[in-house]
Amino acid sequence: MTTQEIADKFVQHLQAGKFMDAIDDFYADDIVSHEMPGIPNERTEGKAAVRNKSAEWEASVQSINSAEVSDAQVAGNFFSISLKMDVTFKERGQMNIEEIAVYEVKNDKIVSDRFFYSMDM
């Protein structure tokens, strides 16, 4: 598959709310995931660890009030998307999150991701 095809299918999963399926279907076993500096799990290695990080985040959420995922922008073997979410966390309350995510693709799998975001409480 091309990077564009992978990006489009990945985005379809996210737009349908299938975040864990997106990890299972598109992440390489040796994925390296990067959060912003100073954020817990700043660097996570391996698909199982990324799934665990995502499950922990989901467990901290009381409700996702709204979510928008953009179409992918592709450049070579990279693609990026933007996300906007209104989330209510169990312990932190309601937050508006705007995020840019950048993904690198090799051998038909996402081998790295990097997230940049701002949060309004």
C-alpha cells in the first residue's frame, strides 16, 4: 500500500472511533510513540506498550463529548492529521484538546508517531 492508502484507512478507523483497531491494524510491532516533553509516557516502544498507554488514557476518560479528525496530509512516507476533542476526564474535568499527530510509514506499517497538542481547561 502507499502511504496515502495507509493514511486514509487509518483516518477512517479514527473517524469511526476505532482507536485500538487502528493500533492493531496499522502499527508496527516495534512502533516508537512520542508524547510532548514532560508528559507521562513521553517515549513508548512496542505495539503492546502503545496499546497499554492508549488503554490507560481511555480509562481516565469519563466521556468524549465531541471529536473531529481531519483528513491526512501526506509527504513521502510521512502523514499528519489534526484532532479536536472535547473530553471530560474522571479526575481532571472537561478539556478542549487540539492536536497535530505525525506518523512515519515503512513497509506498510506505522513505525513512529509524534503528538503535539494544547489543552484548555
